[in-house]
Amino acid sequence: MALQGINLPLAFTGQEAIWQKVFMGFNISMEDLNDFFGGPAFLAWARMGNLHGWGGPLSKNWLNQQLVLQKKILSRMLELGMTPVLPSFSGNVPAALKTIFPSANITRLGDWNTVDGDPRWCCTYLLNPSDPLFVEIGEAFIQQQIKEYGDVTDIYNCDTFNENSPPTNDPTYISSLGAALYKAMSKGDKDAVWLMQGWLFYSDSHFWKPPQMKALLHSVPQGKMIVLDLFADVKPIWEVSSQFYGTPYIWCLLHNFGGNIEMYGTLDAISSGPIDAHISKNSTMVGVGMCMEGIEQNPVVYELMSEMAFRKEKVQVLEWLKTYTRRRYGKSIQQIEDAWEILYHTVYNCTDGIADHNTDFIVKFPDWDPSTDSGSQTSKLDNMHMLPTVTGSRRFLFQETSWDLPQAHLWYSNQEVVKALKLFLAAGNGLAGSLTYRYDLVDLTRQALSKLANQVYLDAVNAFRRKDVKALNDHSQKFIQLIKDIDILLAADDNFLLGTWLESAKMLAENPSEMRQYEWNARTQVTMWYDTTTTNQSKLHDYANKFWSGLLKEYYLPRAASYFSHLSKSLRKNESFKLVEWRKEWVSFSNKWQSGVEQYPVKAKGDFVVIAKSLFERYFGSS
């Protein structure tokens, strides 16, 4: 991170141990906190007040272990000259606080994405910033961090209004809330600077009009707030807010949702956006940043973005890619340069304004009855990154479509990408020993095959609609074979293994009970994600989908096979498709898999070049 120029990293690890000490000072018991904290794989959403208890409780071992880790992280950050960003109090409180302080202004929030409003997980509590208790708790939290870590920073993050609108749009009231939030910080640290996500100004733009934005941004002393223009790579807010009305901001790349694995990027926007912002009239931009939900994909995107902190002029991307590939593979090869030129104009040149969240049908299988005309609604949902609010409503980032079939996000010609893949394969003899070439070839082959699978799925659905049993079986078998083949491909590179994820979670455990809990957390996050009923999948199923060997063969393949089997059965028996029966069968399978303990490989196997060439010949041989 330091070598890439990162000097203002978030340092959020271990905060639950701090909160335990703070809340116990307000007579909150550990039993109360067990219902408040989320599990290890869901901490971020519990911290934001979206959920409580899901995946928990957190053991004493976990709390202590994470606090020790945080101290090591902070020590290393300081050694490298970084300024850590610590969390501050946003108002999210345990339910028990309402009983202990009955006169406090505490509101119970609405449901956030549970299937049926299950109170075990939904409807968290928010302490209003205007309540004197807010400042008291906020001050105690920052002072406890200083006691544990020392005086390591003056910069604190707080996002009380992120997907949680204030109760009124009155600017005077909003200004008072902002002032109260900052007061809680500054009482704990007199030099505090508030670092705030600017996501709310985009995702909740119907509420945050200029008067409301100004009220919040100007509620703290000048220079005591920095805004993250979180989605500047696609929807920059600085352009439509007069530079955040004079408030310093950081131009940020969001790029990835859910840690999904998909080749995607906006290289032109990255290569020019920060420069345009910096040289614009009355610019208040003070830096660049990255805030992706997952970073273990698309290294070219993060490599270029990291460089933008050091550049004063726009980057000529094609020329930059030539030097990038030479550095990445250790030599210059014409076929590789030609392939990357194609990739630059296709997968890495998304200009449709749609934030990418992988909706390829292998990893996000449509949950619908294709005998109806409801595919257009399925298409809308599957092509949108949904932003659920605490009231249960949804805001959509993506454009709606008019298709009557599900449509996965595709912003380029897959035929062109297949040409790039052919060039990559042609360079294999000179790069077979390169780990970076291995990663890129496996990823590129996966990308091409996954997009092909989307069309095969649609072919199967159309065959079902025509009541053509043979064609349905042929296309569904091809779809299933693609899953098997991609799983074998991914197994040839260490970076695409389910086992690595599961074993890393289990390694944190100090006893068998923790091991089972941590593995369940890890399995659940990348599959069903949240709660289910007997006949309903989680509303967030496949949010964090992954193209990992093991996950394809053991999870995504049984799902598709079961679904197609039910489709075929309905045609053979000349009866309606039993969608509810399939859902019941699938939810039961998923719940069992999430609780499973099967081990998966953590080391790659197979010759990646041989496998990729074989799959290219099988599926694209005439290209």
C-alpha cells in the first residue's frame, strides 16, 4: 500500500472490542452485545446499522484477537508514514440502550433486506445526534480508542446518513445534526477531522438537494470535513455540487461491488477524471482514493488508479498499457500488446453508466418462471445494483430494460474479447512460466466462457418456451458442461480457489465451535448471504458471488441442474413449471451447503495453458 502511494488508509479492525468497553460503561451487558454485533463476515453491515446479530455472536477470543491485530496494523501504518482513519460514533446502538435510557431519542429503523422482517436480524436502533447521550457516547468511543492506540490520528469516519435519510429535509435541522456529530468527535479529539462518504448525495439524490447538501457540508468548521466522492469514476458529484460547495473532497474509484470476479473497468475515466477535477475552476479536490468492495480482481484498474496520485497530466492509456504489460509479464510480446488493445476498447471501456455487479447467469442464476412474461422484471432486478434503504425501499443504480428475458450486463462484443483470448494463447510459449500471465489467461478465458454461458442459458429458456424438450436438454447440458469446464480452468490458478477463502476463515478459530461458525460465515457470505424461508431465497443471494473453483462445481452447478431438471419435467408431463418446488429444493440444498465442512483444495492443479487452449478449441474453435 505504501509503495502505491496510499497514505490515508481506513483502520477499522478491532472496533468491536472498543465498543464492548465503551458500552459496558453505559451498563450494556455482553449478552446485549451478542445481539448487536454481526458475525465476522458481516461486520461492515452491522457497523452501518443494516443488521444485527446475523452470523454472530462474537467470541471473547475474536474480540481480543482483532484488537491485537488492529494494534499491529496501526503500528505498521505509522512506521510507513501513513495517517490512519479511525471510526467514530454514527448513532448505531444496541436495543438494550433504549431500556436503560428510556428518555433518549432512539428510533427503531425499518427492515433492511430480510425475507419477512425477521426481528432477530432486522430493524436496528439509531440514537439521534441531537440527543445529549449521542455526544457522551461519541466522546467516550474516541477517547477509548486513544487510550488503546495512543494519539495516532485526528481523522475519523462517520456516515450516519448513508442510506439513512434524516427525518426532515429542513436545512436548519440537518445543520444541527451535522454539528452534533462533529461535536461528539471534537470532544473526544479537539483536532478531529470528519471524513465522510459522499455516496448519499448520489444514491439518495432525491433527498439531498443543494440546500440540504450545503446544510450538512457547512455544519462543521471549514477544513474540518473531507468528503469522499465515492463514485467519481462513473457519477462524479463534484461536477454538480460546485465542488461540494467549497468542502475539500477526494476523487474516488468505486469500481467493484461484492468482491465479484469480472473483467471490467473504465480506464478512460480513471486516466482523465482526477486531472479534470484537480484543474477545474475553484477545485477543492485534495487527493485520489479507492473504495472498492473487493480488490482481488482487475489488477490493471488498480495499477492505473494508484498512479494517478502522482500524475499531473492525463494518461494516454494505449501507451501506458504497453509499459504495463512489459512490467507485468517481464517482456514485450506483440500478441500481448495487441490483445490488451482489444481489451482496452472492450471490457475496460465501459461507458454505459452502469456500475458493474456481476450478473452472469452461472453465478447469479435467475429466480423466475420462464413460462410467464415476468422476465422483464427479473431483467431489471438482475441488471441493477440495488441500494436497499433502512426503510425497506430500494434505489436502483442501473437503467431499466425492456427485455422479456433476464439480461446479464454486457457492454462490449464478446467476439472481440475472444480475439484477444486467441492472441493471449498465441503468446503462451514465451510466458508459460509467468504467474501474472497465468492469472490473466485464466481470467480472460473465464470471462469469454461466462458470457457464452449467458447466451446458452437464454437458448435453453427459449427452447422451454417453444416446448422443445430436446433443445432444452441440449442447451441445459451445455450450460452445465460450461460450469464444469470453467471450474477445471479456475482450479489451475491459486487465485481462484474456494478452499483458500474457507481455510483462511477457519485459521482464525481457537476451538471447534469457532471454526464451525467462521466457516459458516465464509460460506454464507459468498452464496445466500442473508436469511431465507423454506420457499424464499435471501433477497441478497449471490450479492458476493465468486468465480472460484469448488464453488462452481459444488454450489452453482447443482442449482442450475436442479432448475433445468424441473423445467424439463414440466414439459414432459405437460404441466406448469413448479417454481416454488424448485425454490424449496434449492433453499434446502443451500442451507445444508452453508453448514457444510467439506474441504476444498488450496493449491492449483492442472496445466493452465493446456486447459485454456482445449476450452478455446471446444467453444471458439472457428473464431
